[in-house]
Amino acid sequence: MAALPILRFPDPRLHTVAKPVDCFDEPLRQLVRDMAETMYTAPGIGLAATQVDVHQQVIVIDTSDAHNRLQVFINPEIISASTDAKVYEEGCLSVPGIYEEVERPDRVRVRAFDEHGREFTYDAEGLMAVCLQHEMDHLKGRVFVQYLSRLKQTRIRSRMLKQDREVA
Ligand code: GNR
Ligand code: NI
């Protein structure tokens, strides 16, 4: 297993649209294991393949306190969403140190496949619903800061670029 490097905003590769997985093979399961290690090491509660520069529709999530409930969502599709929305303060491993409020549907029903190609439906609410929508946005090339005002986006962009310069 290997923890993979995570792309940081404003890296243009974060805006790549991921392709559906068409082969549920051993390399796919290795990617899932590496993504899980990357997420647990970070640490984070979710990770989309886009963040590790793999542009396939693969998501890992673990919102459990003990970090022992890995959930894998491949080729996920939202089949229904609640009309009521909730605001949650989101963060992102690709935008470290930034936490901002985002409004999203409170509940979503998702259809997806596991790493063995088995299809399932999943009803998410609360933090799980936030995380799933946040990760599905990554697969579409969208980072949560894109929901914020232009001014905030500009400030976040320069803060990230300044951080990069300081690290380098
Ligand atoms: O670890 C993460 N925490 C988090 C907190 C609030 C809303 C969304 C998230 S997802 C984030 C990990 C990440 O960047 N996934 O893409
Ligand atoms: Ni993220």
C-alpha cells in the first residue's frame, strides 16, 4: 500500500472530469487501497481519485470515529436529493487550512458500484450526505471553493500560492 500525493488548489488538474470505471479488476482494487491509505494518513473523512491525479470515478469515505468503516463508491450517481438544504462548514485536503460554509441538499440517494462491480443504492444524510456530494463534485472537476464568492476564491487562491512558495 502507498499513500499518494494530493493535488492542491489551484492545480488545474483538480478541474479534470473523471471517466466512469469500466473494468473492476485488481489494479482498481489496488487504487482503492492506496486511496484509503492516503485518506487515513492525511487524515480526512473522504477522498476522490481526482485528488490523487487519477481521473476515474472512484471515491472512498470513512466518517466513523474509529476509522474502521471504509465505504467505496464507484461511478456514483445521485438518483434523488431532498429539497431541503443544510449549511455545513466544509474543508478539503486539496485546500488545506480553509474552512467555509457551503449549502447542499440535506439528504441524497446515490446509486454506485463497489470495488467488485456490485451495484448498490445508498441513502445518505448529515455529514455523510455532505461528504458524498463534496467527493462527487471532485469527480466533476469541482472544488468546494467554487461555491464561494469571487472575492473569497481570489483570496483563497493567493493564500494557497503563498503557502506553496513558503514550502518550496
Ligand atoms: O476530510 C474532509 N473533511 C470534510 C469536512 C467537511 C466537509 C467535507 C469534507 S471532505 C474532506 C476530505 C476531502 O477533501 N475530500 O475530498
Ligand atoms: Ni475535498
